Amino acid sequence: MSFILDSKVNVDCPECRSRLTVTLRDIQQRRLVRCSRGHSIQLKEQGDGIRKVDRATEDLERSIRRLGGTIRLK
């Protein structure tokens, strides 16, 4: 899996609207997290966008390596 899954995104608690930060990996793995006020939030990906982006990033990395280059993204 590519580095893209370690990207952080903000989500709002559906109960109290407090904001918390999770990774795309957390969402993809459907983790249960808690907001700062203790509400449980079951993360869930809508569609398969994360998987598609992850695969595209891996394909790009492979192609660049085949050309003899390196890729360094933050």
C-alpha cells in the first residue's frame, strides 16, 4: 500500500459536530474512533475512492521506478 493511506483528513462527529483527524487508512479499515466528547464514530468509506487512489499511486510509483527515477511526495 502506498503512502497515500497515511494522509490525514478531518471528520465531524455526527452527534456533536466536534472535529477529529483520522487517516485514510483508518477510514478504509472501518475503525471505530471517539470524538473529544466521547461519542463513538464508526468510520466508513463511501464507494471505493480510497482504494482507487491508492492503486493509482502505486502504479505511478512503479512506472517512475521503471524509468529509473524516484518519487518523493510529502
